[in-house]
Amino acid sequence: MMQTLKAKLEQDFSEALLDCELVRDEITLHVAAEHLINVCTTLRDDYQFEQLMDLAGVDYSEYGGSSWETKQSTEFGFSRAVDGLGHAEPVTDGYRFAVVYQLRSIKHNQRLRLKVRLAAEQPLVDSVTSVWASADWYEREAFDMFGILFEGHPDLRRILTDYGFVGHPFRKDFPLIGNVEMRYDEDKKRVVYEPVSIEPRTLVPRVIRDDNRYLRDEK
């Protein structure tokens, strides 16, 4: 069934598709940003993907470039940031960001993934709130966390961080300790921002501990 759907999608969206993947019965459409609204509208109206389940940003700036040695018993299950094709260098083709849309057809009991790649200099893509109203808060979250701009969004402002926050926390170049820290000032009777006072440190060691869950059966 999924093969039939894949073939139909490739035929109907031949001018808009950059790629169409079918892996483990999951279809991923890679769509050029300028065709996004037309593709989404067709998927909703003609293919009955009436529900946008999720929308998320992705930062590929360090993708495939942060692998490290692991034990043999775990390197197959935990690729440790390697892209799966044996590449060891970060992606540098000019497209740093992506927006991923998770769609669902209740009528046909099918799911579909849609992916749009965006340039590093200005990650800008059309808002799909006119197609799925549920995209409203999802797009605001992607804007807040990644700095991705959604043209035509009715109210594009931060949703998780506060108005004085500096930067976008989910970008790979955002410092783990942040750019500023905040506290309540008793004299001023308000929250104030100050330079970060803690020292940078590694919070997650790149180590896989000895654990019987990962031991191979020697028999």
C-alpha cells in the first residue's frame, strides 16, 4: 500500500519534490520551500491528510561531524551522531536548517513526513497555518528555539522563552550555559538580566558506561 502511495506522490508532485523516501513503511517527502503551500494544500484536500500532528525545526550545522569511538557492543545500536552513510564531516551544502511536518490521515489510517530544507543565512519558509490551524503554536516554538521565520504567521513571537531572551536555545552554536542569567532584584522590584556567572563545562560526558543491558551474549 505504501509503495502505491509513494508512486502516486512522486507522480503528482514531480515538479515540487526533491526526493521521496520509503523506509520501514514510512514515507518522507523532501519538498522545495517555494512549493510548500501547494503541496500541503493538496495533501490535505486530495490525500485527506487532515491532521498536522507535529512540526519541528532541525539544525544540521554539526550533523555527521560529532561521532566518537564507542564499544563494539553498542556501535550498531548507537551511531553517536554519524549520519549512517559513513560520513564524518558536517553537512556544508548551504542548507543548515529544516522544518519537518508530521501528517496523519484519519480516513486512510496513514502517516506522512514532510521535510523542507532552509538556508543558513535566512531560514525563512511560508507558514502553513492557513492549511492546518494547529501549526500556529508549533511554528512559534520553532521560531523561538531555532530562529526559523514563518512568513504569513498571524502572531510570530516567542512562546517558551521570555521576551528578553537572547538567542535561540536549540541551535547547535548556542552555549549550554546561555548568554545571560536572570534574577529578581528586591530593590528594583523586577527581574533583571546579568552576564552569566558560571563557568562553561561539559554536562554530558561522551562515554558509554559498562552496563549489562549492552553486553553481547558470548554463547
